Amino acid sequence: MHLPSLAVAMLIMLAGSLYPLLFTRADARVDHGLAMALFMAMSAGFVRGVGFIPAAPLWRWLFSGWACLLALLVAATLKFLH
């Protein structure tokens, strides 16, 4: 298990479920780029967090802790730009 990735995934899942306005802009429209980045971070976090490491190099990188961190940084950048 990789607890930091799993914690990030759980936090995104709970925050998005309890406060869906997290995925919206100031004008109450959905920010699809932000949602995509957060869902990518959540997916990578869950896959890596439960300890699964894919065999293929591309999938291994897409579902790594580093990919989770990169997606979180993209989401933070998009959130603060709007």
C-alpha cells in the first residue's frame, strides 16, 4: 500500500461527494479541465494506493504516485487561474 496516494484519492472522493461545487467556476459552470485533473489524480491515487503496480511502462507511469502529484498540481493551477 502507498498511503499518501490512497489518502489523496480518498480526500478527493470525499470532498467531491460532500461539496460538488468544488468542480465549478465562479459563474457556477462546471470546470471540465479541473474535474478531469482531479479525477485523474483520484484514479492514480486509488490504483497506486491499494498497492497495484501495472506491468506495462505506460500504465505504470499513468497510475503512479508521481502522476497523482502531477495531476494535483495541474488541478491546483487550474483552480487558482479561474
